[in-house]
Amino acid sequence: MKTLKFKLYSHKRNRYLKRSINAAGVIYNHCIALHRRYYKMWGKHLSCTKLQSHIAKLRKHNPFWQSVGSQAVQDICQRIEKAYQLFFKYNKKGVRPPGFKKVKKYKSFTLKQAGYKFLGGNRVRIKNRVYQFWKSREIEGIVKTLTIKRTPLGELFMVVVVDNCPESEAQFTTGRIAGFDFGLKTFLTCSNGSLIESPQLFKQSLNAIKKASKQHSKKLKGSFNRERARKNLVRKYEDISNARRDWFWKLAHDLTNSFDVLCFETLNLKAMQRLWGRKISDLAFGEFLQILEWVAKKKGKQLIFVSQWYPSSKTCSNCGHVLEKLDLSIREWRCPSCQSVNGRDENAAKNICTVGASTVG
């Protein structure tokens, strides 16, 4: 499976797609209300089949709802059902049931087998209207789903999921293995001693964001100037997100070109976020791992994760001696057994590499 993203040309006819997204938001909120009412009356969960059948009957008498394809409505019901199943399974861990969403902030609708057709070139037909998009790459493979997404700026993107796409990337073989330790001061510390510093893009742009946010809050609610200030603030955040994602992709390709096996430690990022907040969000280590995993799979590399309970920082990489306690403030310590001096992050990276190498088949 492969996901491709294309931006649609700005055109007057795009208002029909935005209208469909608004209608999808109204249907979503109506489905949530039905779920709550059904549980209040009968004390049971409303099944996805009953919900789809009921919404299909309502669509026949509501022209606004008909602006969304029937398959898109089915997808809304299925996503709500999936969210409730996750709530039933993990509610003790803090997972909440799906709630209402503002229609203006509703983002997308998804079409599966029908409702769209690619006409060749950079044109696609969606509900009897033809739209153009920036075709940055060829669409190879079998198209499974097509999703229209709306950004906070009001721009429209087309997300296409394809299957059975050919692998065109060259395979690299280096025969090298490396372990990496994630840290707040240094983004990644490699077992070979090299350091990878994070650009911390949000921290660099914090003053500009504060200024844009202050200008937005001063504007009169509902005015044109407030909407313009809101878009200016959103652009600041989008620039940070795009720059960070670009850096992640380049770093992922560099690491996979240099090593065949990459070892990392599994981390509880949510707990770390509660402790260090904005710092963890700015580093976005979870997003980087998702990108690295995709690149590694495409290039035929191997990604290994070591348990977070393994004492990588407290274990001496030279003799294997394990300390009873090691505070976070201590960045360097001397082993009482072999007297070697261990840097906290580099020592952890070496241990992660050793444990990861022992699991390679």
C-alpha cells in the first residue's frame, strides 16, 4: 500500500467539494447524536449496519446530504464504529468515545470503489465534475481509495491510496548496523559517536507565532481582518510542519543509505510529553519513526526496536556492569567495575546496538 498526495488547482468549482465536506461534517455529527440517543433509550451500542441503513433513508429526502457520495457516508459510519470499538477496548487507558466536530473544521470525505474516475493527465472526475491537480508523480498500481482533504487555509488536497505499486528504489547494501539513542539535548546519538542535532523549528519560530497569535486575538470576531490574521497564523504553523517533515525525510534517507540495520529504543512519548511538553512536540520523534519505517521498508533495510525497560543508560557498554540508579542530570559516569568513562547518550546507543544486533536473524 502506498499513499500519494496531490494539490488541487484553485477554481470556482472547488466550492462543490467544500460543500460536500461540510455535508459530511453534518452527517458525522448526526451519526454521533444517533449513537448517544440510541444508548440513552436502549442501553445498547448502535451497530454500523443499522446506522448505515438509517442514514441511507434520510439521504433520500435531504438534497444537501446527497452532495456526499453514498460510499463516503458509509465510510463515515465505519470510522465512527471503529472509534467506538477502540473506546470499548481501551477506555480504561483514557481513550474517549468520538464526539461532535465543528462543520467548518471538518476535514475530509473518502470515496472507495465509485464516485471518481481518473481521465488521464492531471484530471479527475468527482461527482460529474472535472478537477485538475498538480501531478507531481505518476499514479502506479490499483487505486483503492480517494480522499479529498481541506486544510485550515481552505486549500484542497487529493490523497490517493494505491496497491500493488512497483518498487523502483535501488537497494543499498552496506553491511553496517547502528544503534541510536533519542534525547532532548541531542536528537539522535549514534553508536559510532556521531551526533544529529534537531533544528527545533518551532523554537526558532516562536516569536513570529506569538506575534501572529497576538494580532489574531486583537481582531474583531467575525470580521474579514480576523480571518486574514487567522490564515496568517495557520501559515506559520504549516511552514514549521513542512520544514520539519522535509528534514525528517532527508535524515531518513541518509540513515538508510549509511546502515542496513537501525536499532532504536521504544519510548513512551505520551508520558514524555506530559513531563517536557512543547520540547517533545517540537522534536516530533514519533513522526520521524513513521517516516523512517516507511523508507527502510522501501529500501529493504531492517528496523529493530529494543524494549524501553532495558537499562541502556545504566549498563556499561564495555563490561556490562549495571548501575542501581542513574539520575537524568548525570550526563557522564565512571564504571565502578572497569573504570571506563561512559557518556550517557553514546553509551546507551552502543547498548541499543548490541541488543539489536543479537536479535538480527
